[in-house]
Amino acid sequence: MLPKEPPRRPQLGFIYHPPYRIQGISIAGEESFVQIPELDVVFDIGRAPRSALISNFVALTHGHMDHSAGLAYYFSQRVFQGMGTGTVLCHKSLEKPIHNLMRAWIDIEAQKTPYNVIPLEHEQEFQIKNNIFLRAFHTNHTAPSLGFVVVEKRSKLKEDLVGLPQEQLLKLKAQGQEITRTIEIPLVCYVGDTAWGPHFDRQDVLNAKILITESTFLETEHKKRAHIGKHLHLDDIVKLTQRSNAQAIILTHLSRRTHIGQARKWINSAIDEKDKSRVHILMDSRNNRSRYEQQLAQTTQD
């Protein structure tokens, strides 16, 4: 009798919500990273798969190994492949441990890998692209943790000045008067591992066009486990879908203990009918593939 083949690495989850690709692997306790290539950022790093290397920035939600194990490899491979020095943005409590980690690798490898660490406070922002900022906020997990919102900032003429001649606007500006205002557009929110808390009252979280949230526990009898581990339960996802204005809500961090098909049934039976079309499971390869093929077919027709 022939032996069984070794287990294969999980297929990369992929959802296309124009203009962004949401791709990654997120399995509770094993590995989590979610990448938005168009925004040059990967949320958490998992085991640093090849696809994640192209992002210049890692937004690290917390230090649990399934979210951070590949950090040193990410730094190393980016340099090795000529991609430049990688940057991790993280909770301020992780800055020193990350430096310690990289110093340990100097002893192991007998060489020094360049890297950047940028600690962030609650509400602190960092510019990742032109007019695009990554904003950190506190979440509620068993380790110090952050969520992130990617915000676009646009400069608009003040409403009371709309219609004035260009010459008059330039004159007002020369006199030192502020003629523009900044508007913020929350593009993508990634909450990481977290229990329910006041961060789900934030307007930039609720109004993000794409909301990526963990959904670790689905079974009714696992509410207590969710509370102890400071994770979300399906009941929380129901509340969130009722409150969120997101065009797409992407669920991550499901456990292997629940088959994707069963998870989809539980989720569909719990959420409102009007919300079903905008709720997706990152690792639901079959449904996500079918959706993408429909998008391709529509593009061909257009």
C-alpha cells in the first residue's frame, strides 16, 4: 500500500473587490496574513509566504506567533531578492522584542539583515502612499494589539468658497486664509484578533469600504471560549454586519475544526438576507472562485 501524500499548504484565499485584491491565508492558531497589493501593505505576516514579500509595509496587529512568525524571514527575503528594506508597523510594546529578535538572527546567521520598525500609538498615522495613511487603534485581545484603517485624505475647496473666481481664491490664499478642507475616506479596515469593544463604534471602522474582521468562533456552545480567548463569536459578526456600511465584509481566522461549507451555512442562517451578498469568507475557495469567474465573465461582456 502506498503512503499518503504529505499535507499541502493551504491555497491562498483571494477576493477581488474593485479596485483591491484581498489575498492571504488566515486559519486560527496556524497562520494569518492578509495582503492588499494595491495599498502596498500586508496585515500580519503569518509565515511570510512569497506573495507577501512585495508589500513594503507589514501592519502587525499583535505578536502571537501565527501572526508574526515570518517577520524575520520577510525582512531577510526582501533584501535577498533586491526588494529593499521592509518595514513593520506595530504596537509600541513590540518594538524592543522585534529588535531582540533581529539581533538573535545576527548570531544565528552570522550576518545582519536591515529592517525598519515603526511603533504606533493609538490614533497615530503613518503615510504608506501618496495621500494614503495607515491609522492604528487599540483593540481588545490577550496580548497588546492594534487594528488598522487605511484612510485616503483628499483636499477639497471649502463649501462657502465654491464658485468664486480663481483670482479671488488666490488672493484669499495669499492673505493667509485657509481655502481648502481635508476629507477622509476610510478604504480598508483590518481589526485583527479581538473581542468586541468600543473600537467597533469608530466611524472609520464602520464606514470603511472593505471591513476585514476575524470570526474565530461560530458554534453556539463556544461563546464562552470566545470570551476567554478575546475573540469574536458569530453573534458579534451579526451585530457588526447590521452596523457596518462596508461594501464588503471579509471574515478571517476561522478554525479548521469547522468545515468551510458548514461555516457558510451557519453564517448565512445568522445574518440578514440583505447582508449575505457582501459577506465573504477569505478561505472559502470554491465560492470565491465562482464569484471571480462571474466578474471575469462580466468584464468580457463589457
